[in-house]
Amino acid sequence: MMQMILDGLSALGTATIDPLWRPVLAWTALGLPLWTLLRWTDRLHPNAEYRLSQLLLAALPVGLGVVCVIEMLPGASQSALLPARSALVVPAVETGPVSVPAGSWTWMHALGLLTVGALGIGLIRLGRLALEVAAVGRVRRELETTTPSLDAEADRLQERLGVRRPVQVCSSADAAVPMTLGGLPPTILVPDRLAEATTDLRMTLRHELVHVRRWDDCAQLLERFVAALFAAHPLVGRLRRQIDEARERACDAAVLDDGETPVGDYARLLTAFADRASSPRLSALSLSESPSSLIDRLSAMRSSMPSFLSSRLALGAALVVVGVGLTLGLVACSDSVGPSPSPEASTTAESSSSATGDDGEVYMVAEDPPELSGGMKALQKSIQYPEMAKEAGIEGRVIVQFIVDKDGAVTNPTVAQGVHEQLNEAALEAVKQQAFSPGRQDGEPVKVQMSLPVTFRLPNASGGAVNGSGSDATASSPSSRTDASGRLLEKAGIQRVRVLMNEEGRLLIDDEPVEMSSLTDAVRQRITADAARAALIYADGAPGDRVDAAEARLRALDLQMVYIKPAV
């Protein structure tokens, strides 16, 4: 049971590291300096601080979406980096999950556990947000009909401020401070004691109608949703609270900008509400003032209003520049924080770059790609398994990258991914002996860069077979025979079990279907001997992700050997 949990955490960490955690890490690295600047600077106009803070929060979900879309586009990340006449044709190298001893803990398990925790916190916060939305709906249904005097004053101010949304205005004895409840239509709730104070009511309605005109109620709901979804991130919660405070200061600035509201009277009105707070039931998802924010707003009003980015044109340009910069930076950083290439890969890149000199351009994709003379069998015949590596039990996959020149000869072969010095040398020697038909572009022979994976397996591995894609040559000794029916075969005290996978990715053991989630237990139940081996035999066309998942579960078992081979 514990091993199944570890396998699940590892799989979850592997599945979420690229589409989730790398973009989140990139957003944190890019957003933290901007958040710090917005928090501590006093030179920005309140409206600029409000909009930039909103933009920073929106960059997280938008950036994640952009990264996911880019990763789903076939070859998008490659075509953006290569010349227009070139594209990548290097065969895809599939790296299976790394097998670790049963019960061991890796950083991928920790990442999976972090994902589970973040999802749990997010679901709890989203549930709380849903309850708050329901509470606002109940409050709106319980409100009494507005009075004619409030309607008349609200209609006059709506026309003067250019508010085109329908608004409902109500008074309530339960409202300690004015607030705006989002919905269709939005509802402005004012305390009963303001209904007869004409000047104070006018200033209060002006402030709340500015919120409605700016669609602050809808923006707040989206901000709460994003904050709930990413509640596990400490910066997100701080940023949302900063947005709430900046929203009120920006609204104050908009109210005072028209020159019809005296600053002294407006400050006196804010002071009257500084020691009051609404009940949690009413302030559940409303635009209302808190005592702390009111004090900060009073302090801001006493100082001169900053003018930096106060005009719409300047603010719009700043928002576009910062938004595009954040999105592009997030995408670029998400790619750059990935695993760094191995020294062999770096050498390969340098060799490839040096080959694109005066002798002609090296194509990554050609209309007619090079073809290996004699096929993969010719490459397999050229592979010599080093005896010392056999005795030492060294095996693995070596990926050789090279250039096929205009004559079909192999040039500049290098190890892009190695295992051991002896195996690397053996793979290089085998590839050097190969001949290709040259690749052609517009009917003319051209240089083309390619890769070939060469797998070295010890006896009882894959039996020298070529994998389903035909791109992997395997050097090994013949394996022991297994029962053709796929049932357990015990020979020389070693117990073997074969797991079969059809073209649809379904698993069979002893002609019985087995779910992927219970594969480990199914194999363990069938093993009774001290020494046991398992083989995964997959049909041509079987989904690669299913093959990798089954291999990972088999390697998690404490078996003498696990080997993977395609059906012949």
C-alpha cells in the first residue's frame, strides 16, 4: 500500500512539474520584485497601483494557460527557435521513469505531495468562496425595497457619473459601513443613519457608484477565485489583500478628482466609519471598508496625490508593456528552469553549430529525410557489447547525434546521452560504420542532423528486438524462453511472469484483464519464489504513456530483473 502511494506521488509530481510548478516558480521570480515595488513605493497614482496589482495577479493564471497552449502545439517551441528553412527531425527520445528501490523517497515524491496539499487547500478555499457567494445571494433576497429618496439621488448621480449599469440602492440597520454587493444588478447598501444626511449620503453614493462604474464588483469576484485556486502560494494572498486596499484608494482618488466633493468633508465621512466594521454575514463578498484600510486612506489623503502614471494613455501603455513582459518572461523562464543539458549534449550542440559554417546549412528537417542503408538490422550487426561492460553488469541507452552529409556519410558523431565510457564508445563506433541515403530539400542533397538511440541490455533483457518505433537498436544476448501462453514459468528456481499490453493499452496477466492501478499487486500475488523476473510485452501501436506507466510500476517491485520488449 505504501509503495502504491509513493508511485502515485511520483507520477503526480512528474505530471505537474512542467505545466504547473515551473510556470508558478517563474511567476514568483518575476512577480516578487514588482509586488515589492508596488507595496513600498509612494510615487504611483493610486489607480496605477490598483491596475498594476491586478495585472500581476492575472499574469499567474494567464501565464499558465499560455504555457499549456504552447506545450500542446506540435513543434511550437522548436519552430520559434530555429531558422525558417529548418525544423527539428531528430527522432524523439523517450526516457522511461527512473526506477528507485521500493520505499525510497525522491524530490519527485515531495513535489507530488506538495501538489496534493496545494490542491486540497485550493478546493477548501473554493468551497468557502462558493459559500460566500451563496451568502451574498441570501442577503440580497432579504433586503427591503429601496426608498424613493434613495432612488432619486442614485439616479441623479448615475447620470452625472456616467454609470450605465442598473443599480439597486437599499438602506439597512445591519450595515455598519456602506458596501456594494455584486450581482445582477449590483446592490449598494448604506446604513440607515445616512438616509437623512443628504451631504454624507451623496458622498457615499458617489464612492460606491464609482466602484460600479469601474466594474470593481466583478473584478473582485475574479480576484477571489484566483486567490482561492492558488491559496497555497503565500504571495497570492498578500497580493489580493494589497489589491483590495489599492482599490479603495483608487476609488477615493476618482471621487475627489471631479472637484465636487470637498476633501475635508470626505475625510470626516471616512473618519466616522473608521471604528466600525460590518458583520461577516454582510461583508462576505462585498466591496466594503475595513478600519485598517480607512486609516491608510486618510493618511494617503493628507499627502499630495502622486501624478506618476495618472493619465489613461500612460497607464495603458504601462499595462501593455508589463503584461506582455510578464507573459513572455514567464514562458521563457518556464523553459529555462528545466533540467540543464548534460555535458555530452552541450558538446553535441557545439559540434552541430560548428558544422553550419561555409560548407552549407545543416537541416533539422528535410523534405526527404536520410534513410539508414540496411535499416536498423545493419546497425544492430555493427554493435559490439564490450566484454568488460558485460562482466560488470553495465547496461543502458546511449543516444548518438550526428550529421548525414550530402554523400550520405556520417559526420561529427557525438554522444548526446551516455551511460558508460565503454558503451558510449561502442555506440559511436557502430554509428560511424553506417551509411545513409542523403536527405534532400527541393530535390537537392543537403546535410541533415539526426539521432539514433542504441540500447545495451544484458541477457534476459529485450532479446535484441527493435522497439515499436523502429528507432532503437538493442545489443544483447538471447534471453531465456518464456511460456507462450503468457503464464508463469519456473525454470532453475527463477519465477517469471509476463504482462501483456494490447494496442489499446489494456493489460493482461494469465489471460485476465488487470487495471493499471492494481498491476503491482497483481504481479506480487503471482510470485511465490525467492527469485523472480517480470516482462512487459507490448503490442505495436500501444500508447507510449501506458507503456511507461506499466514499466514504472513493475520496476517498483523488488524483483531480480524487469525487462520491456515489443511483441514480435
